[in-house]
Amino acid sequence: MYKNFFKRYFDFIIVLCVLLVIWPILLVIAMWLHYANKGTGAFFTQERPGKDGKIFKVIKFKSMTDERDAEGKLLPDAVRLTPVGRFVRSTSLDELPQLINVLKGDMALIGPRPLLVQYLPLYSKEQARRHEVRPGITGWAQCHGRNAISWTDKFKLDVWYVDHCSFLLDLKIVFITIKKVFIREGISSRTSVTMEAFTGDN
């Protein structure tokens, strides 16, 4: 009952109240990033698969510039990540615009993170079960390592959440996430400032 009915209503009410309180903070961050990103904007949107694989556009604060090399290719993430962007990412402030996605019903507060559309054909049948619920701003995998754990472990945690979703579990995830944000744990993988690409065998 909670997963299929009450969860969505709780998310809507909570997010609406939060946005009414923090919108001035979001405005300040947007102005700060617009300047740091050399006028290329403060927001980043990208198509991601949601519940049942339905595609939507996720909204995030833009933590990197659009700088390219002589051939027109984007420079590595580590080069394009500005000091301001690094701070916004390490404090998870870049995720705040996704509250709008939650309000629209594309996402939930808690659930498996929405990944790239290009990963869809790479999932095993079991891994694809992560799409049985709305993707979340934070989730069970984020509580157990975020970008510092392997894709295999991350998907196992996502599917575990799908099978055990409850109000008490979501509440537990909220408190763990707050702790993780304060200690800034699991922001990067061992070899990247974000997370290595999923290839279907990692």
C-alpha cells in the first residue's frame, strides 16, 4: 500500500513544503554556478529512464563547464569540474533541482538513482527490476557507498530496495543520507571524480 499509493503523496507534500522554504537558496546557488561555469548556465538536464523505463529529463545543478579540446571533444570531468562545482557536488547540492522532478512525478525522494538511457539494453533481467519503482534523489545504494561501490553491488542494493520498500526503510535512508552528506562519503569512485561508465560486465 505504501509503495504503490502513500509514498507518492508523501513525496509531493514534503517536496512542496521544502521548495517553498529553500527557493532563495536555490536562486543563490544558480547565480553562483552561472558565473563559475563561464556563462554556460547553472542547470543541466539529461534524459533518464524512470519507472517502467519511461524516459524523462532529470534536472541537476551544472557542476562542470563545457570546455572542449581542439577536436571539439569535451575535456575530462576532472578538468571541467570547477572549484564551485566541486563544492556543490561534494555537498550533494547539485541534486536539489531534482525536487522539481519529484513534484512532477518523474521521481521519488527515495529510490534507485536514475541512470543513463544508454544503459537500458545492458541490464540483466534482474538488474532491470530497479525500474519497478520511481527513481529517487537518494536511495539504498547511496547509503552503502554511492559512487565508491561497483555497479554489481549497486544494482543488487537497488533491487533489494524494490523488494523491501517501506515507510520505515525510507525514513532510515533519509537519516543515513544526511549523515553521508555531512561526512561527504562516496562522492567519487576510485578512478573518477564521478563514476565509471557501466558496460554491462562491471
